Amino acid sequence: MGRFKAWFLDQFGVLHDGKSPYPGAISTLEKLAKTGAKMVIIINSSRRASVTLEKMRSLSFDPSLFAGTITSGELTHQYLQRT
């Protein structure tokens, strides 16, 4: 892992194409997780974080590999809850 404490990963176009994982994506994430890397999915989507994690699960990604998910929709939801 070296000098990086966290990895922020966009999902569409980086981890998958919307229909299937890119070759090596899952095994790379598993290897990073074994080093103690903290990985966070980021996406500019109106969806909530839980929906994003379900999408990842449906594409055979293990949601436990990720420390969290940040989406535009989740941030908007949290902001509206506070106001």
C-alpha cells in the first residue's frame, strides 16, 4: 500500500462498464484490501450510497471491500436531512 491511506475509485468506466466488471478489477480490489487499503467508491449519481453498493454486489463485487460510498445523491440526501 505504501504511502496511500485511501483509494477513491469511480465505478463507471473504472471498475465496470455497467454490465460487467472490467477484467482484473475484482482481483485487484481484493489484493488492495489484503494490504489494508481503504477503498471508497465515488460517483456523480443521484442514487443513494446503498443503491450503489447493491449495484456493485449485482456485478459480483464484494461490498465489504469498500470503506464507503460517496454519491451526489447521498450527499444531497444528507444535506436535506440536516436542513
